[in-house]
Amino acid sequence: MGSTLAAKQQSAVTVSLAELEADSVPFSVLEEAFGPSSLGILVVRDVPPEFPALRRKLLSYASYLANLPPEDLAEKLEVPEAKWLVGWSCGKETLKSGRYDTLKGSYYVNCAPEFEDQDTQRNIASQYPSFPEYTAPNVWPSEDLLPGFKETFEELCTLIIEVAVLVARACDKYAQEKIPDYRTGFLEHLVESSVSSKARLLHYFPVNPNPSTSAGINVGAATGAGEEGEDEGYDEDEEEGDFNEEEDAYEELGNEAHSPGEDDDWCATHKDHGCLTGLTSAMFIDESTNRPISQPTPNPPYGHFDPKYDAANGHLATLPELTSSPDPEAGLYIHSRAGDVIKVNIPRDCLAFQTGEALEVITKGRFQAVPHFVRGPKTVSHGGRVARNTLAVFTQPNLWEKVGETDFAGFARGVVERNH
């Protein structure tokens, strides 16, 4: 269980991109960031100058995506045969209570640039026919549906992987000195050469303070529409803000997820299972004042609304970002080695990298994965509906690479079976 009632705040260990490029990060800094007494997270500042704009653009797309009509999400962007670990996923993942997670929507992409090559993808799929979670081809919204989404997604993931390679190189330098028989450059090789790395764009649905008067939530997505035997979309004949079954949906979400003391409501306590997870800071968007609509909507529930575009490239416009979270307790929390719950903030112009279980095995416990969770905002000011959007890029070994006594395919399969 994650609880923020007695949480502490602590700054993460920070290095500059220049230090990583110069291969000059002290071993003591790496131990402080990733070692047995660490929080398992390293922040990288002074990242490439294109990063801030790419972050805002892609995290805006998370709101546009999650507010697409449920039929577009279910029929065009879901991949059930890949256990919803490619494309759109909502209401498919089971959390610690055994319930399905309907508080967030995810968009999964096998994000290594080489994976987009059809021959490469088909070759991997033929080698691992029973593992479509990692081998199925990506699905992308059409340019008519979300113009610029694919291009922005790929650009930001490539940038994050390039920085992850530098973090891996620093870890290798440490491991080569501290771990007997460590293979030179092994982690850098895993991160740089992998076609199994996966990105997850996350949209945490707004908490509705007053279901009977709100407008604009994609209730079908928020409640897991698209599941077999269910059809919980809104009724276009209803007046604005009077959604079909909305009040019941929110009451159910509130009773299950927002009970006192249960603070890992939006992303249950877990460890990542890859090598290094690249993270952006979260972007908070008030969707009541900044409608994330990608298509003209002449009918309710929104009323008439025309989407806005970036005149320079025809992409959807970047949505305004709130200056801060409406709830100061919302965000990323880490369970420290001492048993404390620590809130960690990632600056908007920085990237963060968390340790995964594969890294812990590869480094024989010198660097360790840590349990962490996400707490969503539970207070909303001025009647707004605030969404939280973020991106995680899981740099992972190729399926055939050894992680301890097994290959990564076997290592990852157990995690997937526990959670889906």
C-alpha cells in the first residue's frame, strides 16, 4: 500500500548532460542515485534544447488522444492480441485490489527506431510468436485523426533513448570497476541496440468534483469502454454536461480508488522491470477550459468546437500547462530503503531515469530497483477538470539477451502475466 499521509520530500540526485557526455560523473553520485541506500532515480538537467517543446507537444497529445470518441479508441487503436500492451489501453490492467485500473489510459509504442522497419519487426515476431506484447507492429492514429502524433512521439522517444545511452555508459564505467567479470559496455549495448524498448504515454483522467454539472469527459474511456460486452459511451442527444451514466461511473471510481490511506490510486505500487526508465515531468491540463478536441464537434456534449492547429506544421496546438498541480500532494512517490515514502519532483526542463529490476540483476544488486507509485490530484479549484499526462520510456534488453539465468523474454513474461 502506498500512503502519502507521512510522506517526506527529497530532491533527486542531479547531473548535467555535459557531465554524462564527458564521462565524468563520479561513482559516489551514481551510488547516491542508484545504490542500495538510494531512491533509485537520477535527474539529468541541461538536456537538448528541443526537449521542452517536444514534451509539451506530446503530453498535450495525451489529452487529445484520451478524448477521442470511444469507438475510435476501441476499433482503431486497441490491440487485444497484444494484451493491450501495444496501442491504446484502458481498464485492462489489474491492480493490487484485483480491480481493473480505469483511472488512467495508456498508449504503448515499441519505440526503438529500428522496430518501425517491417522486416525487423516481422523477424522478431517470427522468433517469438507467443509474445505479441513485444513483437506486434505499432498502431498509430491516422493523420486525419491526430495530425503530428506519430512524428512527435518518435522524436521525443529517440531523444530520451539517446540520453539513456549516456546514463548506461556511466553505469557501465562504475560496474566495470566494482563488479568482477562485468562485461565491458554491457548496459550501454543493451540500451542502444534494443528493439524491445517500450514507451507508455499516460493520461490520468480528471477527478470530477461534481459529476452532475461537469462537461467534456470521455466517460467511455474513463470507465473502460471497449471491453467485451460493455458499451458505456455518452448519449449525443443529452444536454451538455449531462452524460449517460456519468454520475454512477464517478461514484464507483471514487468509492474504489479514493478511500482514506489508499494513495497509490492512479498507478499502484510497483517496480519497473527493464534497465532504465526515462521519465518526463507530469503536465497538468485543465480540460474544462482547454478542450482537447482533435475534430470539429457540432454536437453535444461539447457544443460546437473547432480544434486549434499549429500554423507552422499543421499539428494540433499545444495545450496550456498549469503552473503547478492543483493538489501539491499529487505526483511520484518512492518507497525508500529505510521504509519512508518520499515524494520526488522532476523539473519540467529535465529528464529523470529510474532503475529497473533488469538493471538490478545485471549489476548484481549494486544498483537496485525501488517500489514507486503515483498519486493523482484529489482537489480541483474553480470547478476545473485537471488531467495529469506523462511519458515513460522503458529501455529494455532485447528479448534474447540474458538477464541473470534467463533471457529477457522469460524475465518479462512473468511480469506481464502478473499484471494483465
